[in-house]
Amino acid sequence: MPGFYEVMIEREFSSAHQLRGYKGKCENLHGHNYKVEIYAKGRELNHIGLLVDFADLKKAADEVVKYLDHRNLNELPPFDEELNPSAENIARFVLEYVASRVDDERVRVYKVRCYETPTSIATYEVSVE
């Protein structure tokens, strides 16, 4: 039975947001110290035994974190109009950004877990097959 290789990196950032349409205190501007876990998966290693170079994965993650860090997410596209800056939508945004820079025929960024707090986590995952 063929298996998968998986790698994961973590990044942290601090941002403010407010949830449009939410009936409760989260409709007010507030902030979080977010943590994201970014997972990549694949069946084959490259010619030197790597699924993906951690440096490449970290570079892409650092780019998206730099965009989000110490900002009001409601002022940044796509959260300014298109998407509510929920943990679920942040997870998807991070996944799509990193995947656009790292994915190839062997490796796929397939899951991002976004920690709004240490005990409140949203996950966005795409199919690998």
C-alpha cells in the first residue's frame, strides 16, 4: 500500500479584525495572536530525498504572514469586501497563497490550521488525490 509523506511548518502573527454580520462582541474590532500550521503532502521525494524544501515552504509562509501581521484584516483584500476575516477564511487564504508558490506535480499544500486562540482552531483542507 503506497503511503504519503507529510511536512508541516508553523507561523505566528498578530492581527485585528471584526466579523461583519456577527451578533455578539466579535462584531467589534478586536485582535488575536494567530498561529497557523501549514501542511504539505505527497507520495514521492525529490532526487535528494525531500518532499519539499522547508526553506521554500517557509519563504511562502513568511510572505503571507508579513501581509497579515499587525494589520486590521478588514482593510486587506480579500477580507475588505469579499470575505469575512474569520479563522476559517484566513486558513483558506493562507493555504491558497502558499500552495500557489509551492505546489508542483509531487507536492501539494493541502491543509492549514488557523489558531485564533490556543483552544479555538479552524482548518481548511483540500483533497490530495
